Amino acid sequence: MGNKIRTLLLLMLVSSSAMAQTIPATYFGMHDINAPGMNPYPLVSLGTFRLWDNYDATWSNLEPSRGTYNWAPLDSYISVLNAKGVTDIIYTFGYTPSWAGASTCTPPSDTDYTAFVTAIVTRYKNVIKHWETWNEPYAGNFWCGNMTQLVGLQNDLYNTVKSIDPTATVHTPALFFSMTPGVCTDSFLAANGTSNFDVLDAHLYPYTPVTAPETLGGSGGLADGLCAMNTYGISNRPLWNTESSWGMNSWLPNANDQIAFMARAHFYLWSKGVARSYWYAYNNNGWGTISNGTGLNAAGVAYQQVYNWMVGATMTTPCVNASGVWTCGFTLANGHPGMAVWLDVFQSSATQSYTPPGTYSQYHDLAGSTTAIFGSVTLSEQPILLEGAGTAKPSPPTGLNATVH
């Protein structure tokens, strides 16, 4: 069986598993780099938080010298998150302290790494439940060791965490998947990194030039990652996207394109079985910005709409493209049938008329407006959510009009 066929079967299996689940709030993860203490706190809903780029909570600051710990910054972040009702937190290791290595990307010794893991997991047992081995080891500014050394840290983390808190979740390093279609290998997994973890983590940025969100991770990306998981016999492990967005704002400068990317990416990733997706970042001025400093920009408003649409809903049909129109079927949290629908154009002003099935009586847009449906609606690159009454499952799309204006 060829790689392409195996990948297609895997995508179908993973998608079916995702569709059987109610979409949890924890699907929507967030990064916020306001320091100290996330002030101001994000104005969007989030179900989980990743402690990365909160520089005062990194290893080098929490252990300024070997065996001396300063937990106050991390205590502060946890206190703020818990006060807002967020108790699901992932801590990511990285930035080797100066006393433990020649640079922040130098692989620490097993002894130093294990000692810090022991100290932090012991202190935050039952408070932090997710531990990620290292951030982006394929980026030279974060890791300048080899994959064998990284697998060693993975084993150290797993064995140490499980000995202290057997219920905690241990993650792989945050991996990048191949950008070349059909590459079903990965250097970390190939270095015997296929055991001693509960969740496989990846960063699914589009990279430049930014292509349609339905090809997240470039032309290879997610498909190659799922294929690699199949190659190494770990397809049964959950896959989390612990950091992504459209990337640098300069890669996708148009606000309408940013809105479209954000919404479509969330629909697409869930449809493909990705269990969580952590946005980077709420308030980063250069990457995936959804805050204008005092409130939300248009992409931030749209982010909240997608959260409202998806959380508590169940995906009943996967996201598919038929005649240039993408659709994803839902049973919404209120029990009503729903369908997200958008036009298969990106970075384009093209629109198209579309006549929804009679099941649907209104639609919601990404600006937060609701409009009654009388006949056709206008589609663009930005999804809308069709909603009907009752508990019937959504009908297949009909009445496509291929006229592009």
C-alpha cells in the first residue's frame, strides 16, 4: 500500500474519531506574553494556556543558579489563570540556564534537567497537568543538540513526571513536520522518540508564502505528520497543535485574510483529528495578533465567534470541498443543526452565491451578526455558520451557483 493511500486512510480514521466527540473548550488554547502576570488578561475565551514566551517563568528564571529556585513568577501566572477559571495548563521546557550550558540552546545534562523537572513537578503536582519536553528543537535558536540527546531528555521527563504524578500528561518536544508532500519520516521519531510520551506535539504554522488554511503546515505539513505517525506505529496517540497562527503579520498583512485564516484553520484542524490548537499569540505585535492593545481587533472578534460556534458542538460531517465550496456539518451546542460554509478562495475578494438547504433559517458571521436566510447567501473566503431549528442532522449542500463575481 502506497504512502498516499495509507495517509488517506489515516486521515479518514482520525477524522471519524474527532467527529464522535463534543468539542471541548480546551480545543482553544492561547498564548499571552503580557508580563508580569498577564496584565491585561486576554479578552477572548480560552480553555487552556501554554506557558511559553512568558520569559519570567522559563527554566533560567525559575532556577537562577543550580539548586536555587524562584517560583514566584510561575505562582503568579497560575493564580491569574485559576482566578479566570483556567486550570488546564501546559508547561514547556527550554532556554537552558547559563549555569547549565554555554548558550540557551545547549542541551543540558541529564542530571540538571532531571533535577529541575523533579523540583517543578513536585511543586506543581495536580496544578500543572501537561509537560512538554522542549520548544521547537528544529529551530537552531532553541536547540543546538542532536535528536539522540533530545530523546534522552524525553525519557528523563517521562520517567520523572510519572514517578511524581502518574496522572500527568507527558508530551513530545514541539515538532515541525516536513513541508514536502509525501515525506512520512521525522528525525526525532526516527531517533527512537516513539515511546515515553502520551501526546505528540507539533507547531502547524503555514510559513511563507501563506497558503490556504486547509493546507496548514505548508504543502506537506499535517498530512506528512499524520503519515509519519503511521510509519512509526503511533497513530493511536493524540496530536496537539501547541503553537500556530497565520504566523508573522507581515506574511499575511490583509485583515480580511487574517480573519479567514483563523476561522478556517480551527475548522480544518478539528476535522483532521487535531485535539487542541494553541493560538500564538493574543498580544504579540508581530505574530498572529488578535488584540489591538486595549481590546480586540477584527481577527480577535472573529476568534471569539468561532469559539462560540464550536465549543459544545459535535462535528457530524468532516470539512469537505465540493464544487469550490467548503462545508463542515455540526450539531450545535443548543441541539440545532449547523454548517460552516466558505468559498475555496484565499487572499481574494471573490464571492459566490449559494443557496443553503432548507434546513437552515439563519446564519452567523465572524463579526458577530445574525441574519435570516431568504433564498441565497453570499459566500467569501470567510466562513459563515448556517443554523436551523430542531435536532435534525444537516442536509448535504445543494444549490451551488458557480458564478464568481
